[in-house]
Amino acid sequence: MNIFVYDAYLDKYKKTIRIIEESLNKLNLQGKILYLKNIKNLKEAITNEIGSGAKTIISVGNDKTAISIINILANISENIPMAIIPIGSNNYIAESIGVPNEKEACYILSSRRIEKIKLIEANDLLFINNFFIKNKGTIANIDNSYQLSPQKDGSIFVYNLPPKKILFESIKINPQDNILNLCIETKPNSKTHLPIKSIEIINEKEKGILDNFTEIKTPIRIKASEKSISLIVGKERAF
């Protein structure tokens, strides 16, 4: 049984939702819909559905929707596949796993190509895509062996999923190999990429951002987690 989790902001995408549901019906991919705006405890709701025989959880929304489900599945059932139907903006996770839009998402769900993706720990939080913090005032202790402290304005990224822009830079990032990619960007156009195992970030003034949504205070210890998520991916995924 398919369980579709609809985010609350989708009320303004009624026409898009109608088209998606028509496509799902044609592909015989109907299922039960959980509306986030009507749910007090999403973890409890998903746990109950899995206990009742749910075979696939589908995030219908954006990265924020997907991240909330990923964190739940990683802690209750890593083997239940998750799919993403991206709607609106901020869908970088879907883009990285080869799901370019809502129409293609329906066919990708039907094809059911599954890849297990390693999650990343940032202190006691999990993330799947990336970490970001400003260069200014940041000290980075890398692999317990050396330290970097960029002096120029710019940004520090830690990637687990490769964004499309990196594909054009011939940088290989594989979210299945326990290796992270550290990218230090300084203005105007300087970039340094380093494969790393772990990193500790310290900045007394700036907070870090996980998966473009969640703020986290430093010091932050980032490393590959033992937890994974099974994602239904497209042929055009970036890894």
C-alpha cells in the first residue's frame, strides 16, 4: 500500500495535485493520503501505517517535507522505500536523486528503482543533502588531523548528495561511500573541494544550516551516520 504525505502548503497547488492524482490513477499507484495540516504527530501516523502494511511512503511537497519523513523512516524502518513528488520550489533533494518534476515523479515511482542512501550526523541531528555556514569566523577541524580557517568572505559546504551544479565541475560525490565532500567557496570565484571523513565546525557568531532549512549552533561534529534511507530514484540521478 502506498502512503502519500501531503504538505500543508499544497492548498495553493490544487490544479497540480489534480494532474498528479490523474497520473497516479492511470499507473495504478493509488493509496492513502495523510494531510500534514491534519496530523499532530507524523512519526506516530507513519509508524501506524507501516504497522498496517504500508510498503512505500511518498513525500508530496518540497525538501522540508521530505526531510521530516526521512528522519522518521531512518529511525523506525530503513527498509521501507520512500519516494518524492516535488511541488513548487526548494526541491534540491528530488533534483539530486533524478526526480526533475511532479510529472516524471509519477513514472519514477512506478519504475521503483531503489537506492540506499547514507545519512549524515550533525551532533544529534540527521541530514541527507548538505550543510552550510559562512566562512567568516569559522574554524574547521578536518578528520582529526588538520585545521582550516578561511579568511576571505564566502561559504563552507559539506555535501552528501551532489547538487547539479557540481556535475559541471567534474566533482564526484557518492552518498553511498561514507565519504563527504567539503567545498570552500571564496569570493569572487574560488572553490576548493576536499573528500573528508568527518569535520568539526566552530563559529562563535554564525549558525550552520542543515538541508537548507534547519539551523544548528556550533560546535558541530559532522560525520557519516550508520543510518540509511531507501529512496526511489530516477535514471538521471546525480550519483
